[in-house]
Amino acid sequence: MTYKNFTVETDADGIALVTWNMPDKSMNVFTVEVMDEIEAIVDATVADEAVKGVVFTSGKSSFSGGADLTMIKGMFSMLQDEKAKDPANAVQKLFDATGRMSWLWRKIETNGKPWVSAINGTCMGGAFELSLACHGRVASNDKSVKLALPEVKVGIFPGAGGTQRVSRLTNAQDALQMMTTGQTLTPQRAKAMNLVHQVVEPDQLITAAKQMIKDGLKPVAPWDEKGFKAPGGGIWTPASAQLWPAAPAILRRETAGNYPAALAILKCVYEGLQVPFDTGLRIEQRYFTQIVQTTEAFSMIRSLFISLQELGKGARRPAGQPKSNIKKVGVVGAGFMGASIAYVTAAAGLPVVLIDRDMEAAAKGKSVAEGLVAGAIGKGKMTKEAGEKLLSLITPTEDYGTLSDANLVIEAVFEDRDVKKAVIEKVEAVLPEGAIFASNTSTLPITGLAKNSKRPVDFIGVHFFSPVEKMMLTEVIVGEQTGDKALAVALDYVSMIKKTPIVVNDTRGFFVNRCVFRYINEAYDMLIEGVPATMIENAAKMAGMPVGPLSLNDEVAVDLSQKIMKASIADLGAEAVVPAHMSLINKMVDELDRRGRKNGKGFYDYPAKPLKKSLWPGLKDLYPQQKPDAVDVGVLKQRLLVTIALEAARTVEEGIVTDPREADVGSILGFGFAPYTGGALSYIDGMGVKVFVDLCEKLAKDYGAHFAPTPLLKEMAEKGETFYGRFDPYDAVKTAA
């Protein structure tokens, strides 16, 4: 029998090598067709007496990343279709659909013949769950091998037997840690946890897998053996008596109760370890069906799985533009930001010229890249040879003439119009016709900067976030005269350096910084009201933000806030800034010299290591303090999230953001907006626009006009619209449901 996605070759020893190699895809993914073929292979190998065992592997450089986009979308659309046609049985059909993979893997586990998974490259999600259902697991020791059950990061959990098998193979504490955080394991760590049996050289992978079968591997899972006990003895043991009372509290400390899927993992493991394995699978299937129906799961999957992949694959790339042929990149400005941009560019295999005012400054910039390489080598993330190759691609210089054959130049100098004007003129004097000039400005409008260019059609903004090597988002800013070619080249470049782009139209602060400063400004209001600083920071974390607004302000620098405020006043008038905010920041910077982390004192104090930072006690003396019991933490949480979401809505109304996917992905990747919401616009859609408008009106009455809902939001509330519904009717049905 022949298969579209698999080949099956049986050797003289009766071992069938099943190789998964999907045509026209760079990585194997699960689709309904793939699962149908796996089931057919199970049936065929069981029926064939000549087959003594099966080795399951990948014909690609990676094993599999898990489920396909279309399969995930199909699950949600199926649920909505069934709810419309047959509400009484819709959930039962979802239950049956979510169990397909789980029970197929159980079929492999109980088929009567030994299966061994030979793991090369990335093996995540359902693919790792399939491997766990095999009787033996062999992994290559190549650095590319990564094993994980990361589903919690997109609002669901390992629902194809993962919660039951991992907790029966390794101790419950490690199992919970791995699954509730989506932790990625090396082959060595997986072996130490008993999730993999052998780790071998890449060229020995198939040989070792076949040898396991030749050595008499039993086709029975440990939990199907009589007398099986889970590692550590299961639930009713002294060790468990210490773990389980603490586990929910630890989870709540880490997630503030915002992630239903993480709590469901605890329930699946706790309940599943007390019953027979098949009953445990049924418990897992029920919880998975429940979680899939939550707003959090829908929103997170849409933004952090579907939209993230679609944007990464060029969803906003202009049609009809040929693929960019970028062979050389120039970076002007060898400060920390420019040097880091050069580093990620060279890491993508592109030659980079790093230019500054003199050779000493340029060389100092390259030393930043050298430090990043040394750190990566020290952590085992890069070989010495790879590091040397990367650094060889970065050429520090003071000579603008080296840009004469560059395809793309990125300017990363000071946020000063005159400085940038001088750089633009110097670059364009030597830049070849058709090459693209990109400004890495964080606040200055691109259209204004492009007035200094002789070819504004080839002028665009590419805004990186610090630290560049870690932050996955890049804002691509389109000026009034920016052409499609410039946009295409910018997006292709961002793809080459493996970052996610969002495309925004031109405005002061673009998208991310506008939202970030709303977050920080709300904290200023709270401080001025006398809300204890500790409550502000903790409320933000309870709302789902990774860091509090005061901590974030310290990171971006308090004096930078001052500069931005002063620039806003200079350009837009005094009314552009709240006077009390200006007074607070002037006092922090000019009187107290508290500029943020960079000078060791801001809203926090930064003592020498190993001591940790702590809120500056003097904050309570700046304004009369409210009694903590009189402050409603729930309202603080609402204010911090609503002010950001409102700003995101304004950018849509102003035409700055034209695609809700970009607002959501940008808000999460750019500054960590409460990921469980799916992003700033999904936060609004998730509660319903009318509910959001009512909340805004209440907050506006109590805390100021900046909370007033916009005309667009009021109109949407009256019509029952959603942001995604305005752009994609297919999503409107799902969101409304």
C-alpha cells in the first residue's frame, strides 16, 4: 500500500521503517489525512505477520512541530457549525473530535507489536505525545533536537495522552513543571526524566531504534503491566502529601489564575493518577473539551498560533513584488541597538557593514556582537566555529563608501531629527539606485524623516525592540510615500532574521510605544492618587502583565520619558502631556537624579548583586498615600488593561493599524500584554465590545476622560460588531459565539 505522507519499508528482520515526509511542506504537521494514514499503517502492520515491529521517524530535518493551522481552525469552525445546527450535541461532537488523536495513539500503544520512535530535530506537541505512546524512544543528540509539550503557551494543554503518560514516566513535580510552563527539553534532560530511553549519534538513530526491537522490546506500556506504580508512588504517598497542597498555590502565584489550561493540567494529573490509564485518558479528554471552549483558548490560539504564523509567513507582504535579493546590509550607528541589529543580521548569514563616526566607535560596536557570541558559546547555544563565521560577516568601518553595493541600510543613530537628517544624506550619496533605506526610530514619524530623502518611495521604518537578539517583534512603519517594494524588502529582511513583523502606518510612537506609554501613564495617575506603588506593580502582574509599569519605565529609562514628553509639548503644545505627569518625571530626573535602571535608581533601587531590586521607599513620600484596604485591586487591574486596549482601538480608528492580528500579536510580543487575552483587541472582543464600552464609561466617570470610549467603539457596540468581524467574517461567527 502507498501513502501520500509516509513511506513504509520492511527489512529482512521484519522491522517496518515508517518515514514521515510530507510533500510540499518544510515540516511535518498533523492533519486529518496524516492521522488517517497513521491509522491505516497501524492496521496494515498489525495484519502483516512478516512485520515484527515498527520504527517511526521523520524524513525531514525535524520530526514534527505538532498540529497544522488548518486542523486547529477546523476544530473551532466545526464547533461553531455544530452549535448552529445541533446545539444539544455540539459539545459531544467536539469531545469525539478532540479524542481522535488520543485514542489513535492508544491504538499504537496496544497494537501488540513494538513501536519505537526515532526522534530527530524538533518534536513537539502531538508528535511528542505520539512518541510517548511508542514502546521505545530514541533521540539524536544533535543540538537541533528539542522535545516539548508547549500547548499551554497557546491556551490549551497536552490533550493526546500527554498529561497521563508524562506523569506515569517521571515524577509528578517534574511532569507538572514541564507541562504547565511548556518547557523545552534537551534529549539528555528528557532521558534523565525517563521520557526517552536512549540518546545516540545522529547517524546511529535508526540503527539504535531497530536494535531495541531486535533486543526484545515488549509491546506493552509500563502502565498496562500488572502492579504498575507511578514514579514516587502515585497520589497517596508522603511525597505527594507535600506536593499537591502546594501545587495549586504555586500555580496561582505564577499565573494569577489567568490560564485555565494550566489549572486543567493539575486536575488531569491529580485525578488521572488515581484511576486506570484509559479512564485517565477519558478525564483528560473531558478537560480538554472544556478548555477548548474557553475565551482564553480561542484568543490565544488565534493570536499566538494562527496569526503569529500567518504574519511570520508574510500575510501583509504586498502582492506582485518579487522575492528580495538581499546580499549586503548596512547598519549606521554602532551603539548598543545598531550593534545588536548587526548581530541578528549576521546570524541570518547576511554580510553587514557596521558604520559609525570613527573606527574606534565602529569597532566598539562590533565588540557588542562579540560579547553576544561569547555568551551563546558559553551557554552551548552556538559552536565556536559558528560564532567565528557570524563575526566574520560584520565589518566595522567609518567609510560610508562601503554602502555602494548594499541592498538595505538600517539607520540606528540617536533619536534626533538633525542627526538622522545628516545620516540620510550621507547614505543616499553612495547608496545604489533601488536600495532601501530603513530608519530604526522608536518615536519620530517616518513621513517627516523621509522629507530628508531624495527617494521617499524607498524610505521605510523598521523599529526593533531591545534587547534585539531576544525580542521577536519588529514594527515595519509605512510612510505616506513608502512604496510596495520598500515594504516587501523590509518584510523579507525581517523574515530572514527570524522575527515577526507587524505593519503599521505612520504616527508618533507608532503602535507599540503608544500603548506602552498609556500603560506607564496610568501608573503615574495611580501614584499621584496615592495608590501604594507595591499595589500598582502587583495589580499589573495579577492582570497578566510580565512586569509592572514602574519597572518597565525604569527599563526604558525615566529620562527617556522626560525627553518624549518634552518633544510632544514642543511639537503638539502643552496639552499633549498631563501637567502632573510632567511634574512627577521632572522631579524624578532633575531633582532626584532617578533615571531608571541605567543609573541604578529610578522607581526602583538597584543594589549590587546578589541583592535584588526593590521599590524605592521614597515613592510613598511624593504624594499622600491611600490606605491599601481602600484600594480596589480589581479596578487597578481593569485600568491598566483597559487603557492599553483603548489605545489599540484608537490606532485602528485612526488607520494606523489596519489588521487586528497585528495589534494583538504586536501587543503581546512587543510588551507582553496579558497573553491569556490573546492581545489588546482580543481583550475587547473577548468580553464583547458593548461590555467594554460600558466599562470604559464607568472608568471615565471615576478616573478621567482618557477612558472615554471612542466613536468607533460606540458604533461597534450598537451594531454588535467585533474587531475581527470587521476584517474577517469567518472569525466574526466564532468570536460572537
